[in-house]
Amino acid sequence: MATTANIHAPLGAATILHVVDAFSNAFEAVVEWNESRKTRKLLSQLSDTQLEDIGLVREDIAKL
């Protein structure tokens, strides 16, 4: 009868997982930064009146 208690991951598998996780996290951070950049760019093109209509002031754009 076989048991799974003695089965181990191949040598280096954990290291590879950490490397993949690091790349994945870096990619997600870049995507989030780019979305924020695009949002700031679009908001900066609005007039002060338009910003006021959505509850923002020009100073709020830099905080996004």
C-alpha cells in the first residue's frame, strides 16, 4: 500500500516557486502602477469643475 507521506518535491522546486512568485508579484506591481498612471493622466485632463463634480480637487490626483 502506497502512502503519500514520504513523497518530497524535487530538489530546487521551492526555489523555483519563489522565483516565479517574485516575477508574478513584480508584474502585478507594474500593472497596478500603470493603471494608476493612466488614471492620473485622465483626471489631470479634466477641468476643475469636472473634478468637483466627481468629488475631487486637483491636489487629490497626485494621491492616486
